[in-house]
Amino acid sequence: MPTRFSQSIWPCTAFGFCRLAVQAGFTAFILLVVWSGVMGQQVVPDPQPKCSNTVAATPCLSDAEAKNLAATNIELKADLSEPKSETLDKVSPIADGTLEDAKPASALPSTPVTASAPERQGGPAGEDPQVDFSSEGRFHWGSAFRESGLFLAIQHGFRLFQKRTTNELGGPFFRDWGRSVKGLRGWSDGDSFLINYVAHPLQGGVTGRIFINNSDRAKRLEFGTSKEYWKSRMKAMAWSAAWSTQFELGPVSEASIGNVGLKKVDGKTRMGFVDLVMTPTAGTGVVIAEDAVDKYVLKNWIERKFGSESILTKIFRSVLTPTTTFSNLLRGKVPWKRNDR
């Protein structure tokens, strides 16, 4: 009698071989994503390059600007060193009793004064000159998809070691995937409180933080009442919702790999709306809570007491903001990394 596994679109003669092949494939996928992420890292130039042609309170200038500034300073010094009598000869009274400078136009600088450092950089002084502070700024799609894909591979790689997943790897792929998606019913999916209301919000916190880390604007916004902050966190929730929907129902999902929802357990389907709702919404709550902890506990208390580079500060950062810690690892950074300091 043909087994369900023998009807699979992948011709396998032994269940153990197929399981091993799938696990090896996902392991290779994880390594590929990590490798592409490392190779795709770009060195960002220093937004404030060091130079030796500046003076105090003067932004770093190009060679042409530096030469022009030096020539202007020489002319000004020459004017100041002239005798008072000669200087007075250059001015003439006007009707209202004021003085008008009669200095010839040739003595003025030949090049217009350059814009100040904040104007030339496109934002507040000291910020990244690549960021457009008049808008949302640049979003790094490539790294965002790499980090999201790596997280997805880790999640499914873990599931492939669960018996309830491996038992359902056989059968026609597309037909079983479609039937699993149609099994979406009701709120509960039969999982425990810990999985639905703790693990999935943490999962949503990680994916929301991936969006924030890859948005030049969002990652510099501090917890508060500003419209920009809350707008960026709502966008992070939308990213998390898209990732969660793919994880639950998409082509590389619990419905397609392991066919969650295909069979009923105790008369109930194992595909419910709870994860689709709790992952992005409660996950965004985790993101906002970590932002508040980072501002009021870590930045304003612990870092002031122990210093921003102390071992205790790094430990507290890693422990008190767990989704930030994990998302840092996904992008190849140290767990205690902070975007604003």
C-alpha cells in the first residue's frame, strides 16, 4: 500500500534520507545567507574626515576652500593693520550721519562664503551626512531582507528537529500547502500560553527591530511623544506583520513546511489567528518597551553610573533589551550595540 510519503513530489525511498536532505538544505541556506551578509557589508566612510587645514570652530574644508579662506584672512589682516588715518580716508559721511564703507569691490573675497557644516551635510551638525533629515531617509532593503531571511531560516531550522514537523514533510507540496492555509480557523491554535503570548511577541520584536535597524531615520529616533517616533514604530509593525504572515501562511511557512493546519488535533485545527495578530502587535509593544528601557534605565541611569563602555553596561544592555540583542547578532554586530551612541 503506497504511503503518503511515497506520493511526495520529491522521490524519496526512505524517510530518514529525506529528513536529512531537508535539514542539510536549510543548514546550507543559513550558511549562504550569513556569507552573503558578511560579503555584502560595506565600509561606511567617516562622515567627518580628519584634515589638517582647519582652524577652531571651522568645518573640514576642501583644499580649494582652505586656500580661499587663507587668502581672505590675509586680506582682512592687511586691512586691520592699515593706519587709522588711511582707513578714515576710505569712508565718507552720508546724509543721515552714518558711515559707508568705500572699500573697492576688488578687496572682497572672490569666492562666496560656503554654507555652514549643518547645511552642507543635510542635517544637524555631527550627524551622518548621508541621512536626509527632511524625510524618512534611506531604507536599506538588501540588508533588511538578508536579516529577515536569516531569522526565517533559523526558525524553520529549529522546527525541522520537531517530530510533528518532520512527520508531515511528505505529500504533494502545493496541494497540502493550500489545504493547510484553508485550515485557518478561529483564534486559538492549540499552542501553550508561553508560545502564543511570550515567544511570538518576542519574535515580532526581533522583526520590528530589523526594520528599525535598516531605516536611517527610524534608528535615530528616541522614545518619546514625537510624531516621527510613533510613525516609525507603526512602519516597523507593518514590516513585522508581513514577515509573520509569510512565516505562518507563505511559501516558506509553517503551512508549507510541516503542513500546520492540515490535520485537526482533538477536533480542532492547529492554524489560528492568534499568531498572526499577537506577533506584530505585541511585538511592537516589546519594541517600544525596549526603547523606553534603553532611554530611562540604560542611558539615563546605568550608563551614567558605570560608563557607556563598562562590562556591566554591556551586560545590562544585552539582557534588558533581548530583541535588540538578537537583531544585532542577525546583522553581525555585538549584542550591546546601540545605533545612537
